[in-house]
Amino acid sequence: MNTRQRLEAMRARQPAPAGMAMRTAPAATTLPSWPQRPSFCPPGMQARGGECVTSACAPQAHSLIDVARNAELADYERTIRARFDAIVPTLKEIAAQQHEAGFEQRAQQIARERLGFELPETVLADAWVTTLDMRKLYGHSVLQTYHALARDYAARWNGHAEADAMQRFFIECGFHEVDISPCADGRLKGLLQFVLRLPNQAVRRKSYAGAMFDVELNVKQWTEIELRRFREGVPTLSDAGTRYLKVAVYHFSSSDPHHEGCAAHGSDDRKAAQAALDRLAAFRTAIENGFCCGASVATLLVGVDTDNDAIRIHVPDTAGEMSVECFVDNQAIYQQTAGMAASEARWRLGAAIDEAVREAGRSAPETGMRSLIERLLTNNLSQIDYVCAQHGGRYADVGHAERFINIGDSFDVLHLRNLAYFGHLHTIEEGAADMDVGIKIFSKLNVVHGLPIPIAIHYRYDEQVPGSRERAVARCRRIKAAIETRYPVLAREGLLFCGMTVQAKQPDSMQEDVTDIETNSHGH
């Protein structure tokens, strides 16, 4: 039995997590405590305290690991999580003092010291009349924490030199544009920075529930990229022989596959993979049928085990076709290559690609695609090691534990697992399915505890287009009103907290707050 088979056998013997089958809602006054860590280890493999002691859950002496970057990301993750984790204890302390003299000033002092920002003055001032509106304070604090962190990290993660180097590598592989569509699940929020270790500026990224991206919209985006190549020769000349690469990313859970997989596909791993593969095929066919002169795109399918961030890459054959069954399991590669010299580990990694296509009876991928696959697998080895070192080989929050819902255009600064659930929509009607999934997730995370659902509505505008900012602001307000109309009970009970921001499309631009109603200099 090889390593991969042993891993699969081990996973098959793993019991369902305690409490997963029968969950009861706690009392409305109970505050959530993230994360909850059930045990997923096989019987007899638990040390004192419930930690897993199998070799699969321990970091290995691996020659291909980026140790420095792992340390940097660990500090980044600890900082962000600590800032969000401080919200509930801080608000509890403030709530306990709401009837004391000098409450407003004391509350603001605590907020500044513990959270780094002030609370809404009107909420604090009105507390003496009835009681402190903790729902508003919680929603405000979650979104303000995000915005404060985004400002702090905007300069740190600009990574222009790293992005330029990665774009050159993509072009060497034969791809002038890399466009990634992951599932909107918050567990993939760290896909670029952590899982794949790709600079955000080097790729185009847009999330969709179930990775079911909009084919027509993607054809439009492809057209814009190709037009720019013909008009400006950017990033390559039109006759350079490079192609547009479309990547779809689905996800699954190795420890609880029937409950913690992709909700959009009923936690059916094969269905999720096949649906994403079908969407890629539809996009490719649309380009080939709709444009002349041999127009074509390359496609790639990637799966992510959200328990440990290990990826599986479905290897295209020479013609670019893929199969759900033909993939490379990077968790197995990590175990197999531990302790090897760097050259030997790289050879083994390449050999895994050959083995996958040979076992499936398929042809090998093109040279450029093969190079890209090897780079993604190598990058992900560092993330597997990171999860082993920082999270005991498996995340504590194997399920949803997002902090807020991001609606509109995705924020491009902070990238961290389970930070936010994303829904891309310009009207509530076209994005109703994505929005409903997000509300369902947060009904279990927040509403059952009496906490509101924080919703960050965010849209980009083009400064070169007259009226673009005004239209983005109007869209924010329209979407907020539509969300409150669609979920009237939540809105009426104060269980929705919507914050609105707009941002210019140019890199490194700042987020701008949008109020419900614009006021003039006279306050009208």
C-alpha cells in the first residue's frame, strides 16, 4: 500500500466529529466562541487535550518549504485573528458599565485602547433612554476592525516586485492572463496568499458560490484582455502565442465530507468537481465558437481540502482536456517527499504528475502547463507544512466561521481563511442564490446567538469614467435597501448590519465610507 492509499484508508476510518449530527441552538444570550475544535483523529491517536498525534498532522523536515514566509504568515494570521477576537470581550466590558457616570467617555476610551477605533456616538448617547444597542456596536466593530486592518496591511502586501516576477513566469508557461474563480466559501478566502502562495496583483480573482462562474461575463472579460493585447501589446503581443488561463477552484472536507464540503453542491465532492469542470468546458467552447482565427483558452481545475489546505490538481492532457478522476494529491506528495533532498523532492513531484496521467490512461500536459502545475504544488507544500505547524495538521474551524459577508466587489487587501463569505452581485435578484447561502451560514453563526450579520457592501469605480463614483455610491445604497427588503424579519429585529464603501480601481487606492444619505455643508 503506497502513501496515498494509507492516507485514504486512515481518513476512511475516521469517525464523524462529535456533535455534528445533532446540533442544538444555544440560548440567544450566549456569545459564540471561535473556533470550536472537534477531534478528527482515528481512535487511539489522540494525545492528552485531544490533539492529533499521527504523522500526517506533524510538520516534516522538508527541503521545499519556505520557512521565512511561513513565519511571516503565522504572525499575520495571529494579528488579524487577535483583533477580531478582541471584539466580544471588549463589548462585554463596555456593556457592563452602561449605567455608570461618564459612560460615554469611558466606553470610547476602552474602544480606542482595545479595538483601535471609536464607537458610534449616537448609540452610546442613547443608552440611558432604554439600553445599549449591542447589535449595532457589534456590527460596527466587526466592519471597522476589517477596515482598520486593511489600512494597516495595504502597504505591507503590495508585492509589486513579486507580482511582476510571477507574471513573467506565467508568460514563460504560455499564459498572458491567469483568471481564478474559487467558490465563495469563506474557507477559501486565503486561497491566493496562503494556499497557492500567489501574489494578488498577478492574477484576476472573482468568487462564485460553488465556483459556478458566469460564463458570459467571463467571455466579456476575455474579450477586453485580448483587445488590450491587440491595441497595446500588453502584457504580450497579439502574436506571441500565449493564452488566457481560466482556473476554477472547488473545495471539499476530508474529515467530514458529507457535511463540511461545498454547500452549493450538497457536500458532494464529485458533483462539485464535475460542475466546475463543466463550467470550464462551457467557457472554452464559448470562446472557440464565438471568435475566429483559432481563438482558444487554457483551463485548469483545482480542488482544496479546507481541513488542511492541501490541493489536488486535475491534470489536463495534451489537448487541454481534464477528468475528475485524474488528479495529483499534494497531501500524499508532502508525506512522500519529507526528508528528501530538494532535487530529489522536485523529481518526485514531477513523477507524481506522470503517474497520475499514466494511471488514468491519458496523455501528458503541455510543457508550460506542467511547469505551472509543478509550481502550484511546490507552493502548496509550504502551506501544508504551515497548517501542520500552526494548527496541528487540521484547522479547528473545519466548518464555517466567517466574520462578515462581503457583497459586491471583493476586498483585495486582507486574505485569510474564514475571514468573509463573498457574494458578487450588482442586483439582489441576480445574486439571490449567493446571498441566501450567506444568510443561511450566518444564521447559524450569529443569529442563533442574538448577534447581527455584518454585511460589507463594496463597489469599485473607474476615476477615468465620468460619474462612475456616483453610480457606485448609488449601487451601494440600492443593494443595501434590497437586502433589507429581501430579509425583512432580520432587518426589523436589528439582525442585519450593513456598511458601505467604494474604492477607485487603481492599485493602492483607499476605501471610502458611504453613508445612507449624503449631506451638504448645512447638514441637510
